[in-house]
Amino acid sequence: MRLSQLFTKTRKQVPADETARNAQLLIQAGFIHKEMAGVYAYLPLGLMVIDKIKAIVRAEMNLIGGQELIMTSLQRPELWQKTDRWSDDNVDVWFKTKLQNDTPIGLAWSHEEPITDMMRNYVTSYRDLPIYVYQFQTKLRNELRSKSGIMRGREFVMKDLYSYSIDQASHEAYYESAKAAYMNVFRQVGLGDITYMTYASGGAFTKEFSHEFQTITEAGEDIIYVDETKNVAVNEEMMSDESLAKLGLDKTALVKHKAAEVGNIFSFGTDKTTTLDLTFTNEAGQQQPVYLGSYGIGITRLMGVIAEHFADSKGLVWPEAVAPFKVYMARLDSSDEVIQAADDMYSRLTGAGIAVLYDDRDERPGQKFADADLMGIPYRLVISARTVAANAFELKPRTSDVTANLSAQEIINKLAV
């Protein structure tokens, strides 16, 4: 992509109406546009990051048997009334509206009820199970406050997977595989060392313990207590002697941290499927309830946490796995020789499968370097009259001040990995 053709624009000023560091930088760097508090549009650069995160999550969900679908955001009240989650007294984040004929509907904040109801059309026998389905979808939650940028939005992209199993043992086995898959996701996006499986309450989902995945960050809204030896944590809401005893944790061994929730999983057992009448006929011809699990990752929230964690004083710093491009190529001269050298290098890099953002604008070098740092692309490649004369190119990692002078082939060899 040539920067002169990319729909984006950087800005020097920090947005006056934004207090969250992740949103400030993402707006300044041209990744997102703020529509209102807690509601953002994702511009081409932002969408590229989201797609990279989705690809990582999708691969892990597929590896544990997930099949992708997409449900509607429009929700029938009667389904949620059956499980006592339609009332605002029990779930206080609903956006509710009406159809033209005055039929009330809700805008989805989760999907356990409609997907489980749908399964009644596809599950009759033990031969139909297990089923694991997931989606990437925009969720809407009427949050009371939204001050953490894209880390807590009123509208956000979420991956939610639902498992339907034949018995407790197979349900628990899948639940454990989901835990491992989640940690694989967080490792791949660069957060594995600071993300912990965290015991929490079920909230509006289940009466049992749930498992959150919390990433340590000063920008987080949660407080967790980490057992660094066991590599697990406890949400502050669970810090009672009774809960710690059930979990086998020693209060004196726990270290307090601020954290942001990037994922969660819930074991519903058969409670919800019984309420919604999702059963199957077992091998003995008896009707049995299906076991349900629910597994969520906030895609846009994860993007915000990555932005917060890796950013420095110059701007964003994207890990290669989620960066919109691998290389920011800055052309510092408009002479025919430099243009030809830059165009040739751009062709060679893209031909080698290396994603390049080619800054071909007629801007001064300082502006180009500042934009490269602000956007946070992993490598900056400089082509100028001096480098052309030396038959070499300047390559600098975003996280280093060390510049290497390399030939075109050396650069390709280094980056095409």
C-alpha cells in the first residue's frame, strides 16, 4: 500500500475528549475514529489489526474443533425471559428497542440463548454431539461509563464460542482445551507473559466460578491477585477466605495487580439447556440435557490492551503478529533515481510476500519518521539519495535506535521470515 493512497491521516494533537492512552494513540495514528463515548469506527489500518487478531483466534478455535457461523444481533425477549436474563434488574447492559409493529427486541450483548435455541433444530440424538460453533460479531452493551477507549466500548467486536457436549466428562475435557487455546492466542499476540487465567464469579452468566483471562496493565479496570508459582490469579471479587480455600490458594502468596480482562469462559453445565429444552436421546433411548460452555474473547478490547502495553513515548508499537504492515518504507527524496530505487524495492519486498506501507508522500523526513513511529509498524526502511549512492538501505526496528545499512537482498532475507 502506498501511503499517498491510504485512507488515513495522522495528527499531532492528542484528542481533547479522550482520556484513554490506547484511544488517544489509535486516533492520532489514524487507526480509529471516535463517533461518541464508547463507540468507534475502525479505519483501514485499524481493521488490518483486527483482521490479524481474528486470524490468530480463528486458527486456534478451528484447532479445537470450532466451526464458524454468524448469528443475528436482534434478540427475541421470550428466550431471555426463560433464563431470567431479559429483566434490566438482572442484566443492566441491554439496548432495547421495538419493531414497527411495537414488538420489543433486544440488541445482542451475548448469544447463549439464541444459539442454544437454534440447536434444538439440529440436536436430537447422541450422534449429533458434540457441536462447537463460534462467531466474530459486534456486541452492544449499554455500559454506564466508557472511559477506557476501545478497552471498554458500548459497541465492540467479540469472538464467542459455544460448546454442546454429551456429558460432564466430555464437557470438562473441551473446557480444558479452550483454556489452552486461549493462552496460545495471548502468547501469539505478545501478551502471554502477563496474561493469567483468573478465577472470578459468574456474574450474569453462571452461579459457579468462571475463568477470566486477565492481562496486567495499569490501564486495566480490574484488580487481580496473582500466584506467580501456580501461574493463576484471583479476581478481587473472589478474595474471601472461603473462596481461596476452595481454590487451594494461599493468600500470603498472592501479588496484587491492575489488569484488563481480555477473555472469559463459563461452564453452564445443563442449567441453561434444561431451561431452554435442549435435550438429546442417549444410546439407551432416554432424554438427556446437553452440557453447555461459553467462551469469549474481546477482539477490539484485545487490540486496545496491546496498544496500551507496547506503546512508548513516540507512539504505538505493534508486535509483528498483529501489525498492519511489517515495513514502513520512507522515501526521502523525489529525484528520479531515488523514486526508481524505492519503487524497485517496493516491488521486490511485496513480491517476497512482505507487507509494506510505502510512504511516497512529498513530506519532509522528520514528518515521515514521526508518522512511522506513531503508527508503530515493526520496521522502518529508509531510501534516500545517500543510500542510493551507497547501494544500501537503512533498516531500523521500531523498538531499537540501531540502524543497519543492508543491501536489498539482505533486507529481504531478514524480513521474509
